[in-house]
Amino acid sequence: MTLGDRLRIILEERNLKQIDFAKSLGVSANYISLLISGKRGPISDTLAKLIEETYGYSAAWIMTGDGEKISNPSLSAAKVEFIKKIQKMPDDEITALLAFANSLTNIKKSLSSPEN
């Protein structure tokens, strides 16, 4: 599997267009296109680590294809995406989300309680 194949997998799994992927990483869409087509490469450690930080795919896997694909296997792609969105939110919105999560936990506890 080539670097281009691995990048294609990331784009497919995350439902991303090359241009959006490029923008999120601060590189040109043309550069991503060249990487995917195999006309450029390998990528730098820095770019691989940025992809890992942004999308959750292991930098080592991106660069070589070796090891685990996901940097933290306990985090699904949906969780990684949600964490990214939370990191951009203002504190008041995070507080509201936390209150919502706590209310879901309380509802779940009350529904599973033997008293009900």
C-alpha cells in the first residue's frame, strides 16, 4: 500500500474532498493531489504528525503503512471529529454540552436502576 493509498483511505473514511483536507493541513490541494497520485512523496514527519493530530490516524501508519492505523484505537473517527469540534468551541458552549452529557448519564442511570 502506497502513501497515496493511505491518504485516499483517510479521505474516504472521513468523507473529505482533497481541497478540504489540504486546507485543514495548511497545504495546497495540488500538493495533496500529487501525493495521492504518487508523483510526490514521502511526506515530512511534521505533516504526518499534523494529520495524526487533526484526524487521528497514526503518523507512523501514514508514512510507512506499518503499525496501527488509528493513533488511539479507543477513539472512533466520530469521537476524533467531535473532539476537534469541541476544541474550537467557546467555553460557554462546552459547558452546555457537558450539562447535556451529564443529563444523558443521569437519565441512563435512572432507567437502569432496579427501582424502575
